[in-house]
Amino acid sequence: MAEFHSCLWYIRNLRFLPQITEEEEMDLARRSEMFDVPKGQIFGVRDAESGHAYLLKKGRMRSLRKTPDGREVALDILAPGDIVGATAIVSGGADSERFEALEPCLVCRIRGEVLHDLLERNGQIGLSVMHRVGLRKRKIESRLLDMVFCTVPVRVARLLAELAEKFGQKTPEGTLIDLKLTHREIGDLVGANREAITRALAGLVDEGAIAYQGKLILVTDADRLGSAAGR
């Protein structure tokens, strides 16, 4: 019973699906299960028949995908309220994404058939999930294209602009990105080595676009960061 109420609280407060009714929220909570993901653990999603969808409740994860040449690259950082694994359920195909916990995470696992039934019963929810899936797909495709056609400084500037929008906290000095990432982890997200990331970040500091507050990055001039990102 405690797990049911906890799952229901997260479904409601994370606004998992704005169009969901109270009855559907309770049904979804009853048919879902929560589990902890330790920092550093990796798990994958499979296909619509055997897979699950996952609602991230606490913590942050990064999504991983293999490139055609066999390399595994990080494509996105996920925050509480994000849902993953829905692509296979919506499209009926397969999903090759894997996810690594950047910190201890709490996840609500929803069986594929449960979410599929919900989508069939409520067309508005189906449209909402398809919209989310489409946005993530376009974001991943854009990130992969950037890795091919854009310089490392541009890639880093675009990544920081995205992170500031998703994880930013407004301060008198600018927008603080509330996410601790090493240079190597930033490199994983933009497809570059640590040395190239260090040079790119130093360039943004020299331009007055960013500064450091401890281990966090502060966007001090969004316009300059946007200009460095080619936007």
C-alpha cells in the first residue's frame, strides 16, 4: 500500500501525463512498480512486447546509444518527470537506448501492455506520449548530426544551452546549471575527447559566456552562449 501511494504521488506531482484522469492515475499506480537504480548502473529497454516504460522519479540519468561504427555515445540527460522506453511501445518496434544512472535514482516501471492499454483508451494521452517520443527522437537525431557537422566548441555551446534550459536555476549572476558533469562526461555527450572539451569551455569563459561556481557551470551571458552555438 505504501508503494502504491508513493507511486501515485509521483505520477501526479511530476505531471507524468497532464490529460490523465484520477481513475487512470490510480490504475496506473496499482499496475506499476518502483525500484532503485544505484549510481553507475546501466539498464536497457527492448521491444514493445517484452519491454517496459520507465518514469524517472528521483535522480538523473544519461541515455546511451551505439553509433553505426560500434561506439557508444551519450545523447541526453534525463531528469525527474522524463519517461523512457515508450518509443517501442508507441511504434511497435524496438528501442536500442540504454540508460546509466548519474546518481542514485528512483524509477517507476510501467509494463508495456499497461501503457499500451492506457494509450488505446485515451486518445489525448496517446497524442501526448507520441509528442514526447517525437521530440526526443528529433533531439537525438540533431545531436548525432551535430557530432558529424559541427565543431567541438559549437557542440559544447549547444549542449550547455540545452542543459541551462532543462536544469537551470536563475541567480543574480546568470543561470546556474544544477548538474555536476566532468569534462569527460561532457565529451561523451558531444562526441569529443576531454582535452577538446577543456579548450572549448576555456574559450567560452574567455568570451564571457560562462563562468564556474565550484563544480557547476554558470551561464553568465545567454546571448553570447547562443552566438557561440550558432543560433
